Amino acid sequence: MARRWLSTALLFPLYLSLTACPAIVQEPESAGSNAVPTPVTAPATMPDDPDPALWVIKDEDTTIYLFGTVHILKPGMTWFDEAVKESFDASDELVIEMIKPDPAEMTKIVTDLAIDKSGVSLRDKLTPEDRADFEAAMTKFKMPVAAFDPLDPWFASVSLSLIPLMQNGYATDQGVEDELLAHAKARALTITGLETPEQQLGFFDNLPEEVQIRFLNFTVDNIEDAADGMEQMVAEWANANIDALGALMNAGMEDKILYDTLLVNRNITWAEWVDKRMEKPGTVFLAVGAGHLAGESSLQAILEQKGMTVDRIEY
């Protein structure tokens, strides 16, 4: 058995951010060669001066910076400086995973996709043992045990997993994208979203129900360690420890369908976007969840397979 971490929090904004949960799980056989090995280095400590990793792709008239984000942070982290700020200031377009709709529109999208339509309550879909664990977790966090009964399992997992993070000082309006968007709007930059809210939520909603239930059970089993897991991943991100970050973030995806849906397939699609964008002059600051820029299925690896040169910016 190996110590594993799940970090959909660093993969998806979802307008809500998902959690990072430490877990004890078996080596994910179904992930095959995509599985990321457990890191052997000691956990990072939070630096006084966070310097997250940054990459660049260039040709004669186009520059695209690649920056890995964390969608939910504690207030007060000072990462927007030095090479990150210089690269952003040199850019005329900000590209992020998703542009948030207004609250009313987002509520409608969530209602359409996250509410169960089978007529079977969430708890009735769980085994007696898993239901008992779920109800215990809800009680621990002072939530009515029936609160998530109308929801699909994936959205119940999202909702539950946010609670310990917010109780430990994380804020959904303090993510990297929030600060980048504020600076972009102040400069009247072009802002582009790679995906729509419907697409982002749909990645989860279209998962087979048994996968969604495993995702929920995983969250329940590890909910008490979620805040510590997030602390470690944010520290690895702040220290630009890419290999350790990739291992922490992706190793919990024991279902190949989950790994491919949330990470690999999206990276392939984004690589096509980058390839096409390189045909147009300009400078772009592309900021996506840090999990997409780590590991052997990273966006950089796919871009290099397409013949592009991706250089790390040291600072």
C-alpha cells in the first residue's frame, strides 16, 4: 500500500474548487503507464517567497507562457511578482480554463447538471458501510445527513470536500485565476476561456455513476486529512517542485477513465489550441491548473510530442 493524494482542486476551477485529499490506496492498476509514482522526497515547506514554475513557447512572432495555477488559496500569498509578473505584463491576452458566468447563470447550470434525475437518493446508492461513513462525515462537519440526497455523487463529493478547506482558511475567491483576472481586467486584456462551465461540470457529470460513487467514497474516507494534503500541494507548487507536485496531484486517480477524462484528454485538446494559436502573432499568458503541467501526460509533454520546444523559465 502506498500513500496517495488526490488533487482535483488543482485541476478544476468549477467555480467551486475541489479538494486535495491524502489517501492510502493500492497502486492504480487501471491507470497503467499513466500512473505517477509516489514521490520519495520530503514534503516541502511553504517558502517566504513563492516562485511557482513557469514555461514559455516561442517562434518568430508568437510567445505563449504556461503557468500552473491553484484554484483555491489562503489570502495573503505573494506569488504574482518577478518572472510571473514580468511575463504577464508582456502579454496581451490571458487564457484560463473557464470564464466564470454570473451567479444566476452558474446556478442554472449546476441545477441542470448536478441534481440527480433518477429518483434515487444519494445515500440509497451507497452500500450500508459507505452510507454509515458518509453520514458520519456529514455529522462531523455539522451538515444534515440528508442535505446532499438530491445530488449526483460527484457534486456531493465536490460540496463535501470544500468544507474542511474553508474551515482552515482557504477561500474560493483567492485562487490564482482571481488575481490574474483582476490584473487582466485592469489592463483591458483579451480574456479567453478554453472550456465552458457546462463542459467543466460535464466532465464529472458524464462519468459512470460507479466511478462517481468511488470518487465520493474516496473523499469521505480522507476528508479529515484534506487540509493537510492541500497544504503540502500548495507548498510544492510554491517551491516549483514539479515532479513532487505531479505525483501528489495525479496519483489518486486510480480509475483510468477519471485520469483520462480530467487530465489527459483535456491536455490533448489544449495542445491543439496552443498549436493553432502559435500561427497567430502575439503574446499569451496561459494559466491552467498546475496538475496539467506536471507528469508524463503534462501539456508540455504533449506539445513536445507535436514538435514544439517548451522551455522552463528559471527565476
